[in-house]
Amino acid sequence: MATIEELVRANLLEVFGERDADRRAAAAERVLAADVRFCDPEASVVGRDAVLAKAQQLLDDAPGFVFSPAGPVSVAQDLGHLAWEFGPPGAPPVARGIDIALVEDGLIARLWTMLLTE
């Protein structure tokens, strides 16, 4: 069973950051509960397919951009927290945010993304 650190990092890099749809779907199955609830500033969605659609839309809207962790994963009980950056490789990030994940039964059951403004 994956650790909370592994789940949160895989969510960022392999679910939201993976451009290949088949690899992204396989990662989502390993990382996200079937009925995962994802909330960001735009909306809340339920289910792996809905999260995958959000990731696809994000990647489609930002060709060539990549996600990068902006520090280590922090863990408290069943919560994981990871700050991230998003933008062209080797350039300053265009967006920054924080993911907070609630892990139940070895999978992310709830996921919140907050965008950071400077």
C-alpha cells in the first residue's frame, strides 16, 4: 500500500501532470478512490472520471506546462499537503498552489486544490 506521501506526489505528477491519457488513467486508479471528491476554486466534482476530465482540460489549456513540487509532502494523520508550481519547464511558474488530500483505505478520498496569489 502506498504511503500518503507517495499518493499525494503521484496525484500531482502522474494524474494531473501526465499528458498520456492511458498512463494518467492508470495512475488515477492507483491513487484516487472511485468516488473521490475534488474541489478547486472553479468547482467540485465527484469520481475518477470527473477528476481525469479536469486534469485533461488543464493540460489542454496549457500545452508544454509542467507541474513541479514546491517542497516536500507534509503529513498529519490521514491528511497530506503538497505545495506545487505550474508553468513552462525552466521558467518561472505561471501558477502556484497547494493540494490537500484526505486518504482513506489507502487511496485519496477527498482532494482540495487552493491557488496561491502573490
